[in-house]
Amino acid sequence: MKFKLIMFMLLALGLQASSNAEEVDLAKQLANPVAAMVSVPFQFNYDSGYGSSDGYKSYVNMQPVIPFSINEDWNIISRTILPVVSQHNIVGKSGSQSGLGDITQSFFFSPKGATSDGLIWGAGPALLIPSATHSLLGARKWGLGPSAVLLKQKDGLTYGALANHIWSLAGDSDRRDISSTFLQPFLSYTNNKAWTFGLDTESSYDWKETQWSVPVNFTVSKVVKLGSQPVSFQVGARYWAAAPESGPAGWGFRAGVTFLFSK
């Protein structure tokens, strides 16, 4: 009887260790923007201090990431950002708007293996699609430009940067042209319990208005299994280190849930 009990406990511990190892591996893959893993994040964000300081914006970014295998050596990683927005007094006393924002669609051609130095990279086009359902929710412009990501993962650390630049190509002639650089340096650490602690900025520089927007994000996430479905939960805060005069300002909030599907 004691032998059976000991064997049962060892089996349970083994299954738990195996499950935990899988969750840790998924958490590390999630920290890699060009990992060969399907993920479907829903990311809620809230910022205030717009306009005459009483303006605010809340939005949910739906951000599916889907890898496609080209051959034995290369993947194409599709990354889509579709915002669903609710905002109030973003530009002066502009009132409230809600609906879809503009879609940013990126494709990264990425090697399936890291380089001899352990570097992981991807590059390709980024496309701005004028999908906004209200004139104050989007740019009313089609845009296109290059995008690239470079990172390294070692001993639970993930560090690197993602960047793109988009120029407007066509669209509403009454709206100003776009020339915008997005730069996201990131650093995260994943421990052996599948907790990930992250620090990044989602900075953008508007070359037409010559101004920076620099939110600094602090996040904590955890990969768990709901039944057999791996899910990552995230909470975080951000501070606007730089922004246009019309805002946002101060602190913002982020929370999200990501559904993970291994290839």
C-alpha cells in the first residue's frame, strides 16, 4: 500500500513538472515575436490626460500571430493589430467616439533556427489599413514600410527590439500624410514557474510633426492551463515619458489574455 502511494505521488509530481515545463516553454515562446506558435492576444489599454486633460482612451487590441512554414529553413510570421476603441475628448471638446481603429498588418520572414550567436530575427513589410469606423479613430490613409525584429533568448532572459517605419501611400487627401517610426526595445525574464516580468517602450516618432510618443510599459504575465488550453494572463502599468501636447499623460493601465496554440 505504501509502495503504491509513493508511486502515485511520484507520478503526480512528474506530471506536474512536465506540465510546468511546457508552460515555461510557452511563456518563453510568447516573449519571442517571431516564434513558430499561434497566439491570439486580447489586450486592454487605458490612458488619460488627452486634450484639455479630461480626455481618455480605452481600447482592446486584438493581435493574432500566425506562423506559416515556407520550407525547411524559413517561416513567415503574420502579426495583426486590430484596435477596438472607445474615447472621449481626444482633441479638445471633440466628444465621444467608439468603433474600430486602423489595422496594422506585418509579415516577418524569419529563419526557423537562431544564428550561431543565438540571434533570432525577422524582417518584412508593414501595412497600415484604413479600417477605422470614425474619422477620429484613424488616419484615413493607406500606409506601407519596412519592419524588422532582432532578439536573443538565454537563461530565461529575452531582449531585443522591434521596429517599423510607415509612409502613407494613398487615402483621404484632406488628411495629413504619414511618416512614422515605431520602435519597441524590450526586456523580459521568465522564471521556472512560467511567470514573465517585462519592460518595454512602444515609442513612435512622427516625422511630420517632429514629436515623440514614449510610453514605458511594466508588465507581469503568467501562463496557465485552463483544462488543456494554455492561456497567458497579463497585467501592467505604463508611464508616458513623452507625448504630444494634447496627451496622453501620466500613468496608464494594461491587462490582457492570450490564447496559445503550439505548432
